[in-house]
Amino acid sequence: MTNGKLKPIFSFLIITVSLTIGAILGFWQIQPPSVDRSSPNYPVFQRMMGNIERWTQTPRPIGSKELESVRTEIVAEIENMGFSPIIHNVESINIQMNNTDIDVKNILVKFEHPDAARGVLFMAHYDSVGNSAGAGDNMVSVAALLEGLRSLEQVSDLKNNIYILFTDSEEFGLIGSRGFVNEHPELLEKIDMIVNIDGTSSGGVILFERTPLSYSLVRFYKNASVRPIGFSLASFIYDMMPMASDLMPFERAGLNGFSISAMEGMNTWHTPMDSFENLNEATAWHYLLNTLALVDYVANNSLDVLDATPKEAVFFPFFPSVMILMTAFVSAIFGIAACVLAVVALVYKLKQKSFKISFSNVCLLLFLILTIASMIFLATGSYLFYIPLFLTATCILVKKWSAGSITYVAIRGLSYIIVMMLWFPVIYLLVRILFGI
């Protein structure tokens, strides 16, 4: 195909172009959908954005008059929908500031049907830290969940009970959610799943936290949400970080659930920059679409999927609106198959008289070692290694059978694209989260 002098240049071009395409696709698959101004949901979006702007003029820390004012407006908004919110005063956890008792108040709305099969609790916290207006963390979630609540006006025959909870004092020790768990054991018995909606100011909305053995939960999320994004590796990373969400008290009480949030915008998180002006419109649009879709799905569909035997899940985005989901057992089968194929390729290489250290040989050995290690110690992230291992081994064997052909060139380029699509989003988000950019 090319002479000896052009081969290095040709190889460099294949690698560069393929990795660039893969990085672009990898970045694209974790971005929120663009705002669709022709959508029937656009007027809903405008109302939601108006609420966010009105309720994020100042910070809303625990015990503040600003928080009380916003709580009053949220309650009024719910009452104007024709619903009856319940104010839950947390009594089991005593908070004092400057020798003054602080009232922590959650807002609960219940939708129950005598023939409903299951119960799902959606929640978002409406407080902020003391130096931030908290548009991304977490008023965007509150405003989106209010629109999800409003959408239930049109539902006359609930398939499942729905509980909407707006929690107070998430930013100060998870007091609201802890108090709710302590003081509502009768409700906990009716709840089969928790959906916690948290936030930052930009990026796509991602499933970032889940309770263990969550295959059925992730399957629900994949089926019910709009442009689902999630990484099974994210929970492992999140557990290592000094952070906590309102899902934690429910998990400790034995309930199953997951949390979704935008994961970019860490440069504004818990700072004065987390304002309405810095809230990404596409991110807010993704919050709205996902929340409406999740609430609608619970209201109108069977949740028999939650009856499935608990299994660990492995999942990752592979293209915009496409999320790959499998059980850990199936993932292990794929990993073993990749290792076997790699050994076959390695044996072939060792039998060659001209065996030498090359880029493909190094990649093959490296991914073989990392795949085995990841399958043992980090099963939820093993796909990051066994898919590249499979692709590297395939390239070696294809080259054996069709050396110099267009087939080999195409598979090699496609392999680089797929590897970058897998790795770029993980590295990109990790850098942004760890370095606060």
C-alpha cells in the first residue's frame, strides 16, 4: 500500500486522526442535549428558569431568612398546582447556631393510589452553602422536580406511588434527609427506590452514585431517562471523595436508589460563581427532560424490573443517547474472552522469528495485565481495559491474515476511535472534578 519511507507517516496519521475523532465523540457523548425551542416542553423550561432566577438571588444556608423565604415560595408554588404539601419539621436532630435552635424543614408531597404496586421517592435539596446562591447546587434540581410534580396533574391512574421530597440542610450534615429517615419509618416501608437529584452548573446529567447490586436500578434509569449518561466506575470514584449526598441516609436504612447530577462546573461549585448567570442552559434543559421522563415513567409504567435478583451492574456511555449496560457476570465473560484472544495473538507473535518490541506488542501485554487486575479488583471499570485488549488482539490477528490490506487499516483506525471514546470521558471528568475546573 505504501513504501517503507511512508509507512511511519501513514501510521502516525491513522493514530492522530483516529484519536482525535474518538476524543470528539467521547466528549460529545457526555454533553447535554441542546435546548429545543420548538419543543412542547420549552414553555415549561422557561417557567423553570424563571423560578431558578427568582430563588437564587442570594445564598440560602441553613437557618437563614433567605432559605425560609424560598421555602415559602416553593410551598406556594405547589399549592397553586392544587396539591397539599406537608411540612416536615425535623425533631430527632437538634441544631443550634449562636445558642439558637435552628428549624430544619423538609417539604413532602405524596401521590398514593390504592392499587399502586410500588413506591418511588424523588428528592432534591433546596438549601445552599453560605457563600453561594446555589443555582447549580441545587436549585436547578428543585425547579426541575417541581415541573415533574406539576406534570402529575394530568395523571389520573397512578401505576406506582410517588413521593416528592424537597430536603433542607443537605449542605450541613444531611440533616433533612437524616431526619426524614429517622421520623418516617411508615413511609420507608412503602418506598422501593430513591431517585436523588443533585447538581452543578454545567455538563450532562450523569448517574454518579448508586446503592450496591444495582443492575435493576440502572436498567430503570436507562429505559426511563432522556439521553442517559452513566459510568459504573463513577460510584467507586465518588466513594473515595470527601463528599456525601442525601441518598446516604436512605442507603444506610436499607433502601435502594441512585443519584444523578451534572458533573462539570466544579470551578463554580460551592462558590459565589454558582449563580443563575453561570448556569448552563443545556444542562438545565437536560435536568428538565430527565426529571419529567423519570416521573412520567414511574407514574405510568410497571416497575417489575425492581423484582429482579440483585446483581452488580457494569455500564458506560458509548454514543450520545446510547448507554451500554450489562451484569458484572456478563462483563466478566467478555473480559475472559478478550484475555483468551490476547493470548492467541501473543502466541502468534512469539512464534514469529522477527518478534520485537513494538507499539502493538506493548499495548497487548499492558492491556492483558491491566484487564486481569481490573477484573479482580475493579470489576465495574474492567471494560476500560478488556475492550482495548480485544481490539489490540484483533488488530494483530487481522494483520496476520490480511497484511497491508484496507481491512487492517480500517480496523486499526476504528480501534483507536473506540478506545478514545471509552477513555476520554473518564479522564476528562476526573480532571475537571479533581482539579476543580
